[in-house]
Amino acid sequence: MLKLKHLVICSAILSAISIPLFAQKGQLVFPRTPGMVSYTYRASFAKDPAATLDTIKALGITDIEFSNLFGKTAAELRKLLDDRGMKCSSFGVSYPDALNKTAEVGQNAKTLGASFVRVAWVPHEGAFTLAMADKTVSDFNQIGKKLNDDFGLSFCYHNHGYEFEKHENGTLFDYIVQKTDPKYVNFEMDILWTFFPGQDPAALLKKYPKRFKLMHLKDLRKGVEGNMSGGTPVTNDVALGTGQLDLPAILTAALKTDIEHFYIEDESPSYATQVPQTIAYLKNLKH
């Protein structure tokens, strides 16, 4: 009798446990609303920033990563955002500006309301080398410290593919991650520019779960072969889910990291039709 009672109790416990586990099937892979990189709408922003923000907000997106001020002051852009209940969480600038105009960059980022400053390209000729990586590490530590100490901002580097040149048992990207101070330097993963040079974005996220704070969501046209150049025709950017990247695996891994902001970036001339496709894909992607 006692054994039977125990079996009934155990059965009830197992049933209770199995219900939420079963319910996980069919859940959304990415139950968040992404932001938008201004570069997607660069031609439109250059003509009319206010109307462009209206277009983006109509898509249900209110978080912007600006990579240009588009002829406006930071204060003017901030007012346009505030008037629409939108925000800028990250401000992208060039490497030379981040290094040589750090105070101006920091002030603009604060005015915009951003928490992050991002650099997306290290100027270089030919293949990226260890010497270039060493200079990058030194400069990034300097930039990040000043932005943190003087403005309370977090500095991130957006990978672009060329940093994955082989080095010892890893790559020069590994070298940069390991040599920079995590208090002052972190990273924005561009998943296309991780995949293009032959890396696995999900595996890299699992390798450095604390170092990535931002992410660019984009996909690469099927049939396109990658390389170490950091460049491909913009027409090779396609709507999420129509290209080569394993987005369910990448997004599942990303949500287990310290990434705070996800942004759609579509560099192609077809962004007006592709961005709504991308948004629909993210909304409907299920386990």
C-alpha cells in the first residue's frame, strides 16, 4: 500500500514537471523586439530623418543604433527621437574619431541618450596582421577607458571578418578579445561578418558569452562564398531566414549571453521589402 502511494505521488510529480517542458515546444525562439541600425535606411535618413524615424516606428521598432548624424546635431536627432517615444541605445563612429575625438564622440553619445559607442572598421591595407591587432588592442583600451571614466559609456567593437586571420591556436579576433580589458572594451557581433570568413557565430557566442553586448542581425545570400576581405556586394544581404545562416542556433545561443541590444541591419537596396520580411521571420520563428 505504501509503495503504491509513493508511485502515485511520483507520478503526479513527473506529470507536473512534464507540463512546462512540453509547453516549451512551439515557443518563440526570439521573443523580443529588435532595434534598427540607421545604416539600413542611410539614403532615407540623409534626405529626411524625421520621416525615416516615422517609417521605422510604423514597423514597431523604437530602438535605433545611429552610425551617422546625417547632417544634424546630436541634440536635433535626440529631439526627433523624444518626440516619437524612440531611443538611441548605441552610437557608431569611425576608428579615427573614436581615437582622436573621444570627448566629442562621448558627448554626442550622451546627448543622443546612448549607452554604447561602437566602432565597426579598423583601417588597414591588405591582410589584417598581428601588429595591427596589437595597435587595435592598445587604442581600444585607451578609447574604452576614457569613454567609461569620463562619460559612463560602454565601448564595443563590431567585427567585420578580416580579424579572423589565424593566429596560434585561434584567430586574431580571439587575440583582441583576450588582450582588451573587459571593463573598457566589449563587442558587437555582426553575424554575417562572423559567418562570411568561415566562423560559427553560435560557437563564438558560447566561447565569449560575457564579451558580446550588441548584435547585428542579417543574412547572406545562398550560394555566396565568403573570404577574409570584410567586404561583399550589398545585394548579398537578404531577409532573415532566406540566406545561409543558421538563425535559430545563433539566436538561441545569443539569448544566453550578455547581449543587451539586437539590431536589424540590411545594407541592400531592397531593404524596404526585406526589412518587413525579416521582422515577420523573427516574430514567427519557433522551436
